[in-house]
Amino acid sequence: MPILAWTKLAEERIKEAIQRGELDNLPGAGQPLELEDDSRLDPELRMAYKVLKNAGYTPPELDLRNEIVRAEDLLAQAPDEQARYQAMKRLNFLTMKLGALRPQSALLDEHRYASQVLERLEKKSPSPGGGPGPAKGGP
């Protein structure tokens, strides 16, 4: 079933539920949504972090990133030189701690691993003619 059909079916079900009053008096009705700012996370990792958070676990890296955001906010709102200096020290410490926790992006490691696997597979896979694959440097 194409995605468009799923979307249409979902919309119909929602409209029917509204007409039956099943969506009336839901908890939080009329209240603003609490949207999380996950713009600082890698787009590929956002869903994984959200699942972990909903399960009651947040990775140390995410906690540190959130602390860094708070430290940046404190630095931006610092009323004087002394407060800016303290906020900058805290921000530098948290940034170094994050760098030490994960010196490389997991995505880089993942891409490196994937390229190594593909390289090995290419070495082992036979050519379409049934013989060994082409030698390096020639067709």
C-alpha cells in the first residue's frame, strides 16, 4: 500500500474519531506542546536518542550536549565580565569533556566500517563471467 494511501486512511480515521468525540477532553488539551530542540544532534541519530529518552535513558553525550546549550545560554545572558568568564570556563570544560567522550563521530566510524566491508566483498566476489574479479589496475 503506497504511503499516500496510508496517509489518506490515517486522516479518515482521525476525522471519524473527532466526529465520535473520542479526541475530546484529552490530557493537555489546549496546552502548548513542549517541543524539544534537537537541532544540535546529527539528523541520523535524532530518532535513536528520542527512543532512548522515552525509555528513560539518555546517553552521556546527549546530556553533555544539553549542558553545553545551557552554558551557551548563560554566556549569552551574562550581565558582566566576571559572569562571562565563569560561563566561558564552564563551556570550555564541557566542550573538552564532550570531545574526550567521543573523539570521532560515530557516523565516520560507521562509514569507514562500511567501506572496509564493501572493499572485502569486492575482493571476494567473482566477476559476472564466473572467474575471479578483475585484477587491480586493469579491467
